[in-house]
Amino acid sequence: MSLLSLKDRIGFPEDWKIEPIGKILLSSQYGTSQGGSESGVPVIGMKNLQDGKVDFKDLSFVSLNENEKDKLLLKDGDILLNRTNSYELVGKVGFVEKAIEAVFASYLVRLEVDKSKADSKFVAMWLSGFWADQMIKKIATRAISQANVNPTEFKKFCLVPVIPLPEQKIIADLLSTWDGAIEKTERLIQTKEMRFKRLQNDLIYMPTKEGKWQQVRTKSLFKERKETKRGDLPLLSITNGEGVIPREDTNRKDTSNEDKSKYLRICPEDIGYNTMRMWQGVSALSSLEGIVSPAYTICIPGEKLCPLFVAYLFKVPFMVHKFYRYSQGLTSDTWNLKFHHFSEVKMPLPSIDEQEQIAETLSSARREIDLLKQLADKYKTQKRGLMQKMLTGEWRVMPEIVKNFEEAK
């Protein structure tokens, strides 16, 4: 994409310059190729590049001598570019706001911005946006299972808007306000998730452990639904996080068979589980009627069961472990829990009133988490829209704000 075509396609303001990114960089540097170790220096990998930032949680380690470590230690304002990965993930960017003592892996490139020419946070935000992603994907060379970005090509052909520094800083600070709201909301979600797990433990696991409830084999509580030849019903998917949803809502490629005569009917209040992954807890309560792949098993809860309680129970670790123990197969790739093996599993059976009370308490906690996740998604959508407007100059910072910013420095 040439300078002229980029400016024409985006419609940058006339007074904005567009330059190859190499003109505003002081340096670029590959990370370490050392393999992981149990201790040593924390190392940033691709998984730590999240939403345009570097996430310092769940770090791996590498063993480096002091000279190697000093050369690769992160600094405030560094930008990390993922140069080798799948085509979808290549070009992913993370900005280092406040560095910790950590290095970065060889498939990442450290970009150091010349701070006399550009604001590193502004540049990182631009690189995280739609237009930069399009340019990086065009530069990337593709192989069978991965793509690669050559840093030399990147510096020549990835273009950035170069505008007055005060305006860059104001735009970056404004967009960071949304980052603060997103981070605060996500921390609250984490707190609520921990509370939810404690509730599961207190309401289900502890009474079971203490022998408060009778243990009953599931074969006396469930029936298997084996209804097929219902191609008139909509195609559904059973997901681990979102429950039973329409297949088109999964955003995954449709790999279902054209002939759906063997697909299984699932009804509201049925429990569906992935026969090959029940040992990982992949099950859900349905609120919809439709058909699902024969790879699932459909269970009809009996009159002694509150289906919503069962849905929560089947996610508690001690029950997932039971499903793991009863799964059949030589390796994890072939483990399966067909209904006749599922029927041998024992589960705790509180009274129906207790089941309903527990289900309502957990559902109330779950609703809080879901509302917070919706709020976080709204903030992210608002930020993306604002980035599109401000990083392309469609919305400008008022001159008096720029003047006040310069005077306040």
C-alpha cells in the first residue's frame, strides 16, 4: 500500500504526514531464542500480547547470563511486534507501559520509537488498529501453518501517521482513558469469578464432602435422548462458555455434515455434553430446541432434578474429575464418556428445594459477571470506534486543547 493510496483510502487530513515506520524508529531487536526453564528471567511470549498491551501474568522463564539479559530487558515505552505465528496472529502488538524485569522471545521484535519524532503509545495504538493490521498482513509471507513478517520489509512498507507530538500525546492519553475503564472492569470480573468459585465450593463441594447428601448413580436420574431425523429444527452448538447457542453464533467455520439425519434433537432443560470432552467439563443446559452433532450426548433430567442445579454441578471440579475417571479410551484423543458409562457415575442429590435455592444463588452471581462482561465489551467497542476516528484524523483535537497541553508541559 503506497503513501498516496493509504492517504486516499483513509482520508487523512491534508496537514498529516504519512511515513514508513522505519523513519520514526531508533532500533528494532529480536528476542531470545533460549528454551524455557523452571527459573530464571521472566520472558514475554505471544500469549502475553493482549488488546494492544503486554500482560505480565502467567510468564514463562528462560536462563540467560547477565550480558544477554541486560541487552533484552524491557523498557518503558517498548513496542513488541509478533513477527512469526499463524496468519491471524502475526503482527499482533503489545505496548509496555511500565516495564518489569523481563525479556522477550525470539518470535517477537522490540520496536524502539524515536521520542523526538513520535509518541510510542500513539504508535502502538496505530499498529493495533485496522489499517496497520491490513498493511502487516500484506507484508507477511505465508507458509503452510504460519506467516512471517520480515522486520526490514515492515520498516519500509508499514506506514504511520506522523503528526505534531502534542496531538499524538493527547490522542494516546484520551484513548488510555478507555483502557483504564476496561482494566478496572476486568479486575472486578476476576474478583466476581473468584467469589463464584467460592460459592460453588461452599454450596456444592463442601456439603458433598461432609456427606450431607445422598450419592446416587446418574442412571436413576437421567434418560438419554436419541431422537434423530429432525432436519426441520435449527442447528445448535454446545459450548463450554456460552452454553447451547445457534451454530451461526459461534463464529466458527461450519463443518457439519450436509446430511443431518443422524443429528440429535435437544430440548429446553436437556443437558448436552461433548462425548469426547466431558472429562474436561464440556457440558451445558439448553434453553433452545434444535439439533446437535452426534458427537454430543443428550441427557433428560428426571423429576428429582433441577436442571439448572445439574448444569452447575457438572462444572464443579470434583464432578469433572469423576467424568474423567469414567471416560474410556487409550489416550486423551480417544477418551469418551458414552451414556452407559455416564450412567455409572455417582452424584450428590440434595432435595429439590435445596437444588433450586443453590441454582438461584449461583445464577444471581453469574448474572453479575455476565453484566460486567457486557460492560467491558461495550468499553472495548467504544475504544475501537474512537481509535478509528482519532487515529485517522476524522475527529481532530481542538487547537486550543493542543495549546493548553503545550503550555502545561
